[in-house]
Amino acid sequence: MSRIRKILGTLLFFSCLSGTLLLGVQATTGNGAEKSPAGAKTTLKGVIVTEEDLLYEKECGSCHFPYQPWWLPERSWEKLMSGLQNHFGESAELTPATQQQLTGWLRNHAAEHSTIGRARGMLRSIKADATPLRITESGYFRRKHHELPRQVWQENPAVRSLARCDACHPRAELGSFNEHEVKIPGVGRWDD
Amino acid sequence: MKQLPTLAAGVLLTFAAATAIGGTVVEALLAGYRGAGASAFDATRGKALYNGTFPGEKPSEVRQCTTCHGVDPNKPGLHPRTGKTIAPLSPGANPARLQNPDEVEKWFQRNCTWTLGRPCTPQEKGDFLTYLQGL
């Protein structure tokens, strides 16, 4: 692994950590969080997350687990962000300023800009003329989940939708989707 | 302090203001609704809105505030499609609630549109907040 890739990987890992850390920050506001001059927030554990990481976490993590931006290409995020009034049958409307800010953040962190193997795999599985709005409809995702019988998700009241990454991947918020960690609610460990 | 980005400073200030003077966020919202034509607020009507049923897209589908927030606003709810837990809506059970006017309006806009098929009126919003405050 090259040095730069390692650094990018670490950065990404830290920004994915923001989910868990955010809770820590909120719980201890006043002494747990400090601001660094760069506008980044330093938590007690010394991990730096930016204001925009936290904004994404807050705005796009209120109804579901905040999907890592490297799961989709820039054009997908752009299309998704321009249709928030009807977001998969719900309204996820934002103020124009926040919408613009998050669209920029998503584009900057999209699959094209990631060195993560899974992001590359995802990109390769999307046709050049396609603009998927769902991670779960990509070839990459389907390939990884095609062995899963419908009984364990669609007919499982504790899962229902494959978009609920964190239902089965306990460390999804940390950006970890290792197949040996998978635990399906009501079914248990999934090792094949 | 001058090095802080405005956004961060703004967030801190909002937070500080909200914690220091608790209920006034709701007071200010209510005053705004009155200014927009609402009359006296009534917690009973707010409760009726919370428990009201509205038609969904399919004939079999019923939409309610309780669909996501659960029957008891003092207890956590659950988003039925995404499975995410939603912290209790009542400020009594969850002091983080109703602390930021922009957040309150953002969620009213989204949730009334989804549930009722239209935005809530200032009267409905005021009744609803009065109901939550009294829990």
C-alpha cells in the first residue's frame, strides 16, 4: 500500500468514525469538544472531523444510517441531491444553502475520489450511461448479496430492506463491511 | 475566537442560547404562528393531530405521526422503512427537542407533507407544540 493511500485510508476511517464520535461530542459538549483553527473539531480521543462531516452526519443520518459518500459516483449524488423533495417517497428537503454545501461535500468524497477497493469495485459495476440513486441496485452490491435468501431480509421484520446496512453489518458506521462480521437480526452470524 | 468559521460560531451560539433560556424557542415559534393568524392554542387538538389518520398512496396505507414517532411521544419511535430509532419527541423525555426553530420548521415541513399530504397550518403547528410542551 502506498503512503498516500494509507493516509487517505486513515483520513477516511476517521471521517467515518465521526458517526460514533458525534454522539460522544454531544454528550460532553462544554468540555469534550474543542475547535481547532482550521474549523475542524477535535474530540477528547484526538480524532479530527470537519464541520461538514458533522453536517452530513446530522442531515443525512437522521432517517437512516449515513451512507459513506464513496459508495456512489459524483453524478449519482448530484442527481439525488437535486430531488430531495421526493426522496424515495419522503421529503428530505433542505435549505438551498445546506443542499449546496452537502452536494459539494458528497461530490468531493464520491467514489471517483476514493482509493478504497470497494469504491473502485462499485464504479466498475456501474455503466457509463447509468446514474443509480441506490447503492443497493448496483451490480457490485447485488454480487455481494446475491446469496442472501429473501426470507432473511425482505420477510424478516427486523430487516425488511437491504438499504439498512447497519442492521446486518455491526460496524457499518465505521465503514467496515467485512463479511465475517455480518450478523443478521433474528438469524445470527452469517458465515459461509 | 475570531478564527472560528461563522458556521461553527453560529452553532455554538444557538446552542448556548437554547440551553440558557429553554422554553423560549417554543414561545418564539408560537408568537410567530399567532402573527401568521393563529388563535389560542389547544393541546387537545395537538394530540388529535398526533393520533389522526390520513390516507396514503395505496388504499390500504394509513399515515400518522405515530407511524414513525410511536403511540407515546415520551418513548422512542422507529422509522418503519429504514429501521432507525427516533429519540422521543416530547421535550420532557428528551431535553434536546424543540431547541432550534429551523429544525422544528424543517421537520414540520417534511413530516406534515408526508403524513397529511400538505403543510401544517400555523394553528396546527402551535397546537402540536403546545401538546408536546405539556407532556
